[in-house]
Amino acid sequence: MATSQSTAPSFFNFLKEGLLLPTRNRKLFIAVGAIIVASTTLLLLGSDLAVQPLADEIQLDVKALNGTDPGSLEYAKLVQEIQDDTKELLLVSAGYLLFAVVVSSAVRILLLFATVLTYSGEQRATFSELLGKAKAQLKGPLLTLAFVYVLEIVYVVFLALMGALLVVLMAKQYFVLLILASLLVLSAAISFVYFSFVCSFSVVVAVAEPGCHGAAALGRACRLAKGKKWQVVLYVAVTCALASVLSPVHTLARTCAGNSVAVGLLLGFVYAVLMALVQLFAVCAMTAFYYERRENIDSQLGDTAYTKLSTEEANA
């Protein structure tokens, strides 16, 4: 685990370590896993019961609008209903998004403390000990999470503005500039995937290294991930592929719910369990990647040099 090795780990080693990590403290991860399942189920129910019905209703009204005479009273009524439903959808979606961010962030930090606690050698830690450690060191990960959320929002706004620029260039028929801007947007979108990984990775750093948070944790995460872009690509590809493979289960659950609520709920719960397992694996694999890179730096610089570097970066 966290001990130094004479030989470099294989390219896929961090994925294997992430898969096996929960087996080193089954009781702890069963408790944490139950929380992940409960939160995932809650968020899915919130989306399916509060957000999705409004979106479906707007879609049906738009379809009806296309077959209605624009000069009729029915047309004006449909337009008004679409406007009202859209306003309601925006409000409900904003509330749901805020709730989802709070819940998912809390669960994510708790899971990170569990993985770091286990990987660092405390394989018999109890759930109460996990809560105590998380409570004592909560400030750093929270600040780091808030910091990277802001950065990701800024990045998304930038991509949206670039997308708007493409629309303007297309309307003006500036094809040369359109091609150049499209390449820029594509490059920025690809970079966003890597940037999102580093942002998530920085939260692992904040949990594993108390006192290192915010910009210092993000800088450390960049240094640890430097030169390992293909392992980052592998991580993103595997986790996204797992989520995509499970997506039809959720679609099937929503479809079956129209005929049988019990079957729909059962399939929805199965989907929540499977997605919880994917989330668990993703966090465990990222934690294993952190310790793998940490060990590599320790072997190159020595423990004393790394500790000094950590202190200097945290105080920068």
C-alpha cells in the first residue's frame, strides 16, 4: 500500500488498488457504501419526481405547439403554459442543483476520508473514528472543494461564451474564423476534462495532507499528476464507460415506472446501488493514484525533502 517499492508499479496498478481497497476494511466501507446508496437514491428520486416531469411536460407542449394554428387561442394558451413551466423548471432545477451539490460534496468528503484512512494503514478504523477524523480536519477539504467549484464554474462560463462566439461567427459566415474558433473550443473542452480531474485530485490532497488546501492543494495535485496524462485518460475513460453502461438501467426504470411503480422503484434502486459502486471505485482509484504518485516522489526526493516541499507550498 503506502510502503515504498523497489520497482515501479504497473500502468493499471492504481485501478487494481482502487478495486481492492474496500476489502481492507469491509465494515467501514459497508457503512460508507450504505450512505452513498442512500444519497444516490435520494438524488435520483428528486430528479425523477421534481425535475423530469416538468421537462417532459414542456416537451409535450412543444410537440403540440408545432401542430397548432399560430392564430388560434389554443396556440396562445400553449405558449403561456410553456413559459410558465419553463420558469418553474428553472427554479426547481436551481434548487435541486444546490441540494445535489451539498449532498454529493458531503458524501464525497466522507468517502475520501474513509479511503485515505484505510490506505494510510488504519485498516481497523471504525465509522465513529472516521467521523471524528473528518470533523477534526473538515476545514481544508471544504475550502478546497469550494475553491475548485468556483474554478470549474468559471471554466464552464468561458466555454459557454466561446460557444456563443461560434454561433455569431456562423451567422456572420466568417468561415475561416469559425474553423479556428471551433478548434480552440474543442481544445478547451478536452482540457476541461483534465482540469476537472486535477480539481477532484486536489481534494484528495487536501484530505491526505492536513494543512494543504485551496490553491496549494491544487498546485500539489498538478505536480503529482504531471507526466501521467495517459493514466488520467485511462481513469476518465474507465469511470465514464462504467457510468454510460449503467445509464440504460435508469432509462428502463423510468419506462417501467409508467406501467408498474414497484418494478420502476426496484430498478431505480438497483441503478442507485450500481452507481454508488462506481462512485466508490472512482474515489478509491483516485486515492490509490495519489499514494502511487506520492511514493514515487518520496523515492526521488526522500521523505524529508517532500515534507519540506509540502510545508513550503502550503505556506506559499
